Amino acid sequence: GENVEQHPSTLSVQEGDSAVIKCTYSDSASNYFPWYKQELGKGPQLIIDIRSNVGEKKDQRIAVTLNKTAKHFSLHITETQPEDSAVYFCAASIDDMRFGAGTRLTVKP
Amino acid sequence: NAGVMQNPRHLVRRRGQEARLRCSPMKGHSHVYWYRQLPEEGLKFMVYLQKENIIDESGMPKERFSAEFPKEGPSILRIQQVVRGDSAAYFCASSQADSNYGYTFGSGTRLTVV
């Protein structure tokens, strides 16, 4: 089955700096790569996604890149704000979705 | 349009009791997925269901755990004879078709076994 690895497990940045989270996947048949944000005590919420026929997607301060050859994809958050502090999960999907272990992002004011 | 509804939000059970977790998918969603999350850990896939069918249960423990998604009513995750190690947050997600349309997650059920 699909195996998704995510790094780093924790990330601390100053407000205004950029944050980058990286994931790799094992199954070349995976074709959909979403990113989720989970705040304390809540369920994960989809923030951005990318499909295998696209190399990059941007939505305001958030961007995702995909390298299908290398089987890795990354989340980029620019101009970070304290409210970006949360746990972020990447996922890869064929028939059902498998998640990375998560990255706890802390944005210091 | 209500999101994915899970209940109860919190559930306390004594060792040996049964836990029943319910999930109502978003309107129009016919695919349901259950995940378990231990404190400070990621989301572990358990089971994928469509109406009246289990599509993939490869993440479900072989004993004590079962799931269903009947023709009418919510999806149910049942844990029999709970043990302390079952304490976790259980999240349900639903999607429109297969997972390539993205999941919408519920707020989870936090199970505590005492």
C-alpha cells in the first residue's frame, strides 16, 4: 500500500518568514495530493490540493509543488502569521487516502 | 449544508464495554472513511465504506472492531470489549465519489477508556 513520509515533524518560524513542509510517497499510481490543517481539538481541514497532471498550484500565501518523477511534494507558506500555527498533514491518494505523520508548525509573533 | 457530523464528541467507556461511534456524511457524499489519531500522532487509516459495502478494511484491527454504512442512517464504527489502548480520537471523513475529490472531515469522537 501507499506510504507517505513527512518532514519535519516540528517547525518553528518567526512571523513573516516562510515555512516549507516536505512529503514523499511510495506508490507512483497516486494521483491526488491534498494538504490538511488541523487546529487543536478540531478535525483536519483541506487547505490546498494538487493533482498529478499539475506541477504547482498557488492560493494566496499557500503554494504546493509536485515532482512526480521524484515522488515528492511540498507545501510552502509565505508571510506566516500566528494563526497559521497548527498541525499540517500531507496525503497521497489512489483509491483511499494515506496521510503523513504531520508537522507541528509554530509561528512566533 | 451541514458538514460531516460525528457523535458523540466525547465518549467514556470502562474496559470491556462497547463503544459505538456514529458518522453522518455530508449531503450528497456516498463514500465514508474512518481514521484513528493517537495523541501527538498522525491519522491512521482504518476503513473505507460505501453504502452497504466495505471497500477497504485493511487498517482495521482484525478483532473487536467493525464498521458499517447501511442504506439508511449513519455509518457506525463499533469497538467491542474496549481496552485502554483504544483511547484515541476517531475521525470520519466523507467524499463525493472516490478520494480524488478530497475529503471533508468531521470534528471527531474522542474515546477515553477508563
